[in-house]
Amino acid sequence: MPVDLHLHSTASDGTDDPATVVARAADAGLEVIALTDHDTQEGIEAARAEAAVRGIDLIPGVELSLAYDDGGMHLVVLWLEPGPGPLQDRLLGLQLGRGERNERIVEILCQAGLPLTMDEVLTEAGTGSVGRPHIAAVMVARGYVPDIRVAFDEWLGNGKPAYVSRDRLEPEEAIDLARESGAVPVLAHPHTLGIHTAGEMASMLTRLKAAGLVGLEAIYSSYRQHERDGYVDLARRFDLIPTGGSDYHGAYKEGLSIGTGYGDLRVPDSVIDDLTQYVGAS
């Protein structure tokens, strides 16, 4: 039975509320999923309640954006229980940094002749954590860009005019906090690291494995089969567990579905047994 270990809801930057994410997963025939919203676990309680009704196992998680200059390094942390804890406590500071960043992005866009307000962004986000996709959605609604992808490509992405950095955890620190919290850290979508040589990738994975990294997200929606096979092999060569997920964001990623990605995604449930041996181990 396939699983999906990378899902987002309205608690961060998805368009489906947590209960709807679970319901969609159940309708897709999944039995195990992970809710991994950005820097927040506010959706876990509602998702758990729906999972109990639907007969799905819900893994509580979070996705972190890490300090990394050469590209985008994200860490999916699985089996992170909401409440007090080493990593859980740090999430509060990361959420504050997100708020300050959002206000600065809106200010830059207004100065560039693309006026919008934080009230519009907050309305778009609803009750969840506010992020760049919500700003992008307002830009689309105002007719400044044709879609969210263009908003990022031309304005909000790394190195673009309205990009603003924010406080992020260092990779080793984040991995250590995850393990101290009894959770399982997985390097998400490794292609976003911006690494182009085997030597550089080997050096990076050696560094992260030494810090306590457990898994590598090898089975990912945007990867073609040969890329998935390559990342699975890479993970095994560095004694990492090859995992995967759709990175579902609802309408913010058109054509991408829970469990199947763009149609050909399949993450085997065997990864659950491989990963659970690390739950609670520091």
C-alpha cells in the first residue's frame, strides 16, 4: 500500500484544511500519511481527529527551511509530537521570523509598483501560518502575474527582487534538535540543494549523516523514474533510508495529487518500518 510522507495544509501554505487533506488521502486509498506543514504543527490536532474517523495512521511532522547559501535545503521531520520539546520550542521563533519576513516582502512589492496589503495576505492564508505562496496568490488575484509559479520565478524566489531571507536553523542544529525530540529527520527534495557534482553531493550527505540525518526524500513528485532510482541508490550508498512524498499543497500546485503526485508517484509502505526504528532514538 503506498504512503505519502510530505503533505501541507492551510496550517501553513496549502489550500486544503488539515481534515480535508486526511479525507483526500483516505479517498486515494492511503493508510499512512504525514502532515508536514512549514514551521508549524497547528494542523496536527485536526488532522488526527479526521484520521481516527477515516482509519488512517497520521504521522505528525513539520518541514523546516534551513540555513544554506547555495540553494534550498529543507528538512522534513517525522514523528515530531506537538507540545514542549527541543525542536518544538524553536518553532515559535521560526514562526515569528516568518511574520517579519512577510511584512518586508509586501513592503518591497509596494515600492516596486505592485501594491497589496498584509490584510489581503492574511485573508488568503486564513488561520494558518503565512508564507510566500499566500503573497503569490494575492499577486495573481490582483493580476500582477498569471500564476503562482511566475510570482516566484520573477519576484519571490531566491535572488529575485522581493526575496527576503529570514532566520533559519543551521542543518546540523536542526537535525540534532529533531533527534533530541525523538523525531526522524529526512532531507527533502535534494535537487533543490543546487549541487551539480557527485563529489559535492557526497560531501554534503557525509556531513548530514554524521549529524544524525536518517532519510533522503528520493521518491518525489517532480522526479522522473530514472531520477528516483538514482536518488534511491544514492541514499543507500550513504546508509540513509530512501523515503518520499508528494509535497502536496492543494491548488497551489496544479495537477498534483496526494499519494500519486503527477500520476506516477508511489512510495512503498515498507519505508514506514525502516523509519520507525529511529523514532525516539537520539
